[in-house]
Amino acid sequence: MADDTPQRKQINFTIVPDEQSSEPRTYANFCSIAHTPFDFTLTFCEVMPLSDKELREAESDHVVRAPVRARVVVPVQFVPNLVAALQDHMRVFSESYSNVAWSKGPVH
């Protein structure tokens, strides 16, 4: 008896960002990460230097509120490739800018 099941064809391709879109760049210098059993949520914020009033409030509350600039939700299966890509880019960045003294401290 012949198998009439259609054969699946595998196609390899590369996905590239569509640079023609008018999506603006968004700056963030803080990322909060949360997860569920199904996805990871990366919440990007912009933390600016605190005013004297904000500093006093932060000292008493131990909380600094930072405006959310973007919230990105990705499936769990996406995360290992994201981590690997970030590590690879960090390695290349470090090799490219090895003569620059980068601070390991806060960026804000």
C-alpha cells in the first residue's frame, strides 16, 4: 500500500529587519525580566539621574520609578538563541573595543 502523505519540504532562509519601516529607535538603560512557563517579558526603561526630591523619596521607599520605553514578550524557545547572540555580540564588541576603558558600574 502506497503512502499518500504529502512530503514536507524544508526551506532555509534568513530573516532580516525591514529597514524601510518608520519605527523609531528607543533608548533604554535598564531592563527588567520576568517569566511565565510559556514566555519571557523584557521591560525596557530609561533611568535618568535623580533630582534631590526623587533621591529623598528613593532613600525612604527604596523604589525608583522609571518610565517604560518598550515591553517585549518572547516565547521561552526564543531565549537560548537570544542569550547566545548577545554573548557573541558582547565578545566581538569586547575584542573590537579592547583599548577603551568601560565602566562595569551603572550606566545612568
